[in-house]
Amino acid sequence: MYKVGYSRVDITPTEPIPLMGYGNPIRRISGPVLDPLYATCVAIGDESGSTVLMIGVDSTVPNYMGY
């Protein structure tokens, strides 16, 4: 018999964050949220104690470099 668990958490930033990429020569700040970002996990375990995790993250790379 397998045990299965699932979770999804909203990880959308609540405050504007600096953006990077797109050849960004100037400091750009994020605008309004168009689509939320999520972290999702599925865990599957069996009777022997083995567990597999499948993790998905809608990710961005905020610019914390200060430029």
C-alpha cells in the first residue's frame, strides 16, 4: 500500500522586488501580479519506508545584488 501526500503553497512576493535579466541596464521593479507563483510537492511512500518527493517551483530570480 502506498501513502500519498500533496501540498501547494503560494510563494508570490507580497512587495515589489527588483528584476534582473532582459539586458536590464536600469533598475526595474516588478509591477502588479498577473499570475501567482506556487511551490508544489507530491510525496509517495511505501510500506518499506522509502519515500519519493516530486517538487515543482514557479521561480523567479530576484535581484538581490543591489544594482
